[in-house]
Amino acid sequence: MTFTWESETLLHTENFSFRADAPHDRNPPPPWPFPIRKPRVIIERYYALLAANTIQNVLEIGYLYGGFALLLADLLPKAKVVGVDIRPEPALVHDRARYYGGSIKATA
Ligand SMILES: C[S@@+](CC[C@H](N)C(=O)[O-])C[C@H]1O[C@@H](n2cnc3c(N)ncnc32)[C@H](O)[C@@H]1O
């Protein structure tokens, strides 16, 4: 699974669109494209780390809106992706990203 950049801040996988470098907005906009609080250069570094595709479990500490957890689950369909956050602000509503209090589980 891979993604393409439409612009410096808009990326698409086969299944979703994400907004990179999204602001930390107390009233986040509707969850499309899904917000990620990371710039393009950092997302690409993570992607390079995923290339071997041997990762089975991901724990994201501080998922905020959940967009990056969903991106990782989409890029790593065999992996289990779980996030925790001390102060989550879920903006993402999707049946592949379920919230449990301060935890999120994202699945392929
Ligand atoms: C920059 S935001 C995370 C952005 C998100 N990972 C992304 O890529 O879109 C940092 C998050 O870390 C969380 N956080 C800070 N300290 C924490 C802690 N001790 N345990 C869990 N989450 C924490 C904050 O509540 C915040 O939501």
C-alpha cells in the first residue's frame, strides 16, 4: 500500500485522504480529509521505515485526532495499530478507527 501527494499537505491512499500539517484546532473540521499533525517530510520518513513491511504492532502515544493511526493501519494492513492519548480530540469517525476512551484501535 502506498500514497500519493496531491499537494504539500494533501495525501491520498487508495482508501482515504489525509491533511498533513493539520492545525491543532479545538473545533476540528469534519473529518475529511483526516487530519495528521505531521508535516510531509516526517510522514515520508515514517513511510521509509515501513518499507520492509515486517511491522506487526504499532503503539502510537498521542494520537490526538487519530488520522495518523488510520494512515498506518492503511499502509500496514497486517499490523495491529493502537493509540493512546491523555487528551484525545477525536475528529475521525470511521468504522476502521474505533475509540475506547483515551484509546484508539485502527484496522485495515
Ligand atoms: C502533536 S499531538 C499528536 C499528533 C498525532 N500523533 C498526529 O500525528 O496527528 C500530541 C498528542 O500527544 C498527547 N500527549 C501528550 N502527553 C501525553 C502522554 N503523557 N500520554 C499520552 N498522550 C500524550 C496530547 O494529548 C496530544 O494529543
